[in-house]
Amino acid sequence: MAQVMYRKPAAKALARMPAKIAQAFRDAFSAIAEGKEAGLDICRLQGRPGYRLRIGGYRAIYERLENGGVVVVVLRRPPLILAVRFQTVRLGLRGSRFIEGVAAGAGP
């Protein structure tokens, strides 16, 4: 049976995340080590060796070993990106032309 090894930052992140998500990652890595990748959200990384596994809002970067084992490099949740809508508003008149500006969070 292939082995799953966690690097120190990945092991710390696994210990800090919610138990349900942590168990899902453990199960997924066990399945990957056994060659059962069907149904998992996995893609090969571009520009560097390794793969990305996504479960919910969490991502894991891992590498496969020649003996079939898996080394988990990083486990993390990407930072939240706050989307702010911008709308052009009229600020005033200067001569016969309107001056336009941008107001954050203005509705349609």
C-alpha cells in the first residue's frame, strides 16, 4: 500500500481546519495513493511539478512519488476576494460638460 506523507506546513494546516474538511482531505489522499482518483477535483500544475486537489474552498498542492506514494506540500484556503461594484456618477457641471467620477458600492 502506498504511503501519504505531509510536510510540516500541510500537517499544521490540516490540524487547524474544520474536522469535516480535514477528514475529506485524508480520505482523498488515501484514495489518490491507492490510484482511485475518479470523482476528485484534481488538475496538474502548470510551470512546476505537482498537482492541485480542491475540496470546497480549500486547496492542496501535492506531489506523487515513484512508488505510488503522495507527499502533501501545502494545504490552505485561498484568501477571500471582496468584489466591489463601481458605478459612474455625475459629480457636477463645469462649463457645458459633466465631470464624471467613480463611486464605490453605488447601486445601479
